[in-house]
Amino acid sequence: MYRRILVPVDGSGPSMRGLQEAVRLAQVTGARLKLIHVVNEFIFDPVYAPVQLYEPVLESMCANGRKILDEAAAVVRAAGVEVEPELIETVGGSVSKLILEAVRSWPADLIVMGTHGRRGARRAVLGSDAEMVLRTSTVPLLLVRDVSESA
């Protein structure tokens, strides 16, 4: 059964719903969770932004990522599940590739992640990390959609 479950978290509704499902699975199976949050510095490239803004914005992004991880880890601990949070910083790295690297390096035997469930043009424009993980993962993946969000 599952012993090590990787859970990417970003603070969104679908992400938190995925976390809830991962906690339930961990309680039933005795698994531990690894939470990851990715901070992509490329979205605020210093080439396009004044240097004076770059550091404060990057620090804010990292602080927000740590806050998301801390809040998610508190939920997991309150449920009596062992948890290991990790903040991953990257410059332009694909979130889906970073999730898969974390799966290999930890190593996880299940990924549980939320998805917005976008379709059509919205998915084409915004992309889907969940879909990329689904297509390329070598371990089982449980995608959890937040039904309160419209697709």
C-alpha cells in the first residue's frame, strides 16, 4: 500500500482539497506526506523589472510559499500524520518536472494533487501541470478537483 505520498500545494482550493484527500489516505494506510511548494522566480525576471523591485518581490514570494507550506503542514499534523514540507525555488523550471523530480528523489509511491479541471481554451492558454504529471509520472497519481470551482 502507499507509504510515501507527495502532495504539491499552492494554497488554491483544488490544492487544499487534494491535501485533504492525501491526509485521509495517509490516515488509512499509515503513510507519511511530503508537501512541496514551487516558487518560480522566472515570472518576475530581473531583466524586465527594476533591480530595486526584484529582491523584495522574490522575498515576498518565498515568504508566501513558506506560509502556504506551514499552514498545510499544520493541517496534516493536526490529523496525526507525519509530514515533511519543502520549498522549491527555480528559475523557469516547469512545475510538473519539479514535481516528478521530487517523486524520484524522495521517493514517493503516490502523488495526490488538486486540479482546476480547466478545459478547452482556458487549458490551452493556462496550461496544466496536473495533466503533464499525469502523462509522464511513473507512480500512481490521484487528481482531486475542487467541485466548487467552475471549469
